[in-house]
Amino acid sequence: GIELLDKEVELKDDVWEKVVEVMAVIEAETRIEEFLLKPLILMISSQTCI
């Protein structure tokens, strides 16, 4: 009864923590791509045009 419910809540907390971690990593990677890759792509494309 109550014990099982506590364990379920704990499990959901663990899963939620993992989800938050993964989302934070994805967000960080997206920001890194925006900051590093976009200027790099612009540089490469402008060099190939000239």
C-alpha cells in the first residue's frame, strides 16, 4: 500500500531527474552549436564565395 506508493514516487523523482539532466545537456549542446558552428559555417561559406 503506502510503502509501494513511496517507492513509486521515488522512482518518478529519479526518472524526472534524468529527464531534466538530458534536457539540460541537449539545451547546452544546441547553444554550443549556435555559438560555434554558425560563425564557422558563415566563415566557410564566405571564403568559398570569394
